[in-house]
Amino acid sequence: MASSFLGFSLLFLSLNAADGFKNYAASYCEFNSSEMKDIEYILSFYYNKDEYLRYSSSVGEFVGYTELGVKNAERLNRDTAQLAALRAQKERVCKNNIEKWDSGILAKKVAPSVTLSSVTPPGGKHTHMLMCSVYGFYPKHISVKWLRDGKVTTSDVTSTEELADGDWYYQIHSHLEFTPRSGEKVSCMVEHISLSEPVIRDWDPSLPESERNKIAIGASGLILGLILSLAGFIYYKRKMKGRILVPTN
């Protein structure tokens, strides 16, 4: 398993303004899980971007990479109290933070929302195109498949990569070009770690989506018109109630 990476702190930074020499140290943790055996605490020292000295919890002492680093490693490794304090960092800093990351971020699961729509095909050998849009899921990995009469098809299928929304969530879009067969059932199936079972959306070829939208809008307008007419009639009846009509010569 590739190791995850978690950076914690920049310990210090010094800069010689006259010559521009930079000396700094950084500590970080590398891990595959929140188990202590899978965690490594590292403290590295750099001079002008070159690492010259490192402490690693897997080694248990300092190691120098340059002449200056070797001399410092020999001196620091004689300080048993400092080495003991650094060994404690693996649990005090790494484990505590990794457990928070694992429960709050790495183990987070958000189920996707799935919509299936008919779109205009770009032209070619097929008369229809469907788009399966999947929104708001986390983590990133997801599977979007097309089914024709319950069987997975990969012909004339194009999909985007998982697209980051910039807020930890992702979206993906898959297109299927096809020529319908009589009585055929076409579906989009989405599988994700947040789902206990796949989400399947079936295509309804009875009416194009644009026509269904027109009917829905028309029906809504008709209902609203009837409500307004009824309200006007009730108002008129109340207005006329109690009014006496006087005959004129």
C-alpha cells in the first residue's frame, strides 16, 4: 500500500539576509494506518534546500548526510534525554493526529446523487444519447456503468474523470450513444464505497425529457390558473352578499 503523508510543523526558519543562506528544520509523519507499526516520525534539517541531518523513529537516532550533518549526528546521539523525547513524538504527535485524520477525513464517506437525462447526440451511427451525472460524492473513487437489459455494455461509452468540486466532493459524467431496441431496458449503475448497494437509474423512453418538462410546466400553470379563478369567484360572491338591488324606472 502506498504510504499516506501528513505534515505537521515547520520547527524553525533562519535567513542570513546578506548572503541569502537558509537553514531550517521540518518534522512530519508518514503512515499507512493509525497503527504504531505503520507510523514513522521524521525530523529533517536543511541548509539551502539540501538535507544534511535527519532523525527517524524507524532508525531511533540521528543520521548525517554531509560532513556537518555527521558531526551534529554524533553530538546529538549522545544526548539520551533528547532521543527519548523524540521517540515519544511518534505517539504524542503522529498517532494522535493520524487518528483524527482517519476518523474525520480519511474514513469519511458521502453518498452520491445520480441523475439520468437524454441529450442531443453529436451525430453519427446512433440516434440517442444518455448522460448519467453523479454529484457530491467522497472519496474520489467511483464506478459508473451502463446496462442494456441488465448486462454491462462498454460500447460507445465515454466518461469524464472524477472532477473535484473544490470542497472535498467530486462529480463525474458518463455518456452512452445507442440506437434503442424494442422493449429494451437501458440503465446507469453507480457503485461507491458509501453505498450499501449500487444505485441504478432506468431510462424512461416514453417521452423525451424536454417534453416531460413542458407538460409539467403546463400542468402547473393550469392548476395555478384554476386556483386564482376560484379565489376571484369566492371574492366576488362575498362582495355581492348583502348588497340590495334597487329597481330603477
